[in-house]
Amino acid sequence: MAQQAPGKVLVVGGTHGNERNATWLVELWRRRLGTLRRHGLVVELVIGNPAAHAAGRRYIERDLNRSFDPSLLAGCCCEYSAAAVCCHYFYCY
């Protein structure tokens, strides 16, 4: 019987920069990554909107939730760039 590949999980915290709980948890898990990988999972931890998180604002130019339209991903808005990074992790991870 072939061995099953480990599961992959993408955790995105900080979609909105003013929501601190998820980014706190992502940062905690980054420090304790061995705990997450112990069960065979491949885990990628991402701060979804790092510029808004650093500024303590919901978003810089556009709500990240509304920035995942493929026609917008090549745009120059901060959130379009963040959405493109998240998509890269999701599709290439």
C-alpha cells in the first residue's frame, strides 16, 4: 500500500489589520511550529495583510476580502498584492 502524502494546511491570519487575535495566534504557532507538524501536517502560516496589520487598520486601500478577483490581482493596491501572495501560497503550496 502506498504511503499517503501528508496533509497541507494554509493558515491566513490578519486578513484585516485591526483584528489582532488571528495574527497573535499565527505568530505564536510560528514559534511552536513543531507542535503543528507533529501530526504529519505541512503547515504554512501567513499574515494576510501585513501592511494593514503594521498600521493597525482594517485595510490600507481596499478590503482584502474583496481583492481576490483574478482581474484585480495584478493591480498596484496594497491589498491586491497581499491577495496575490495568498493565492500564490494556496495554489503553489
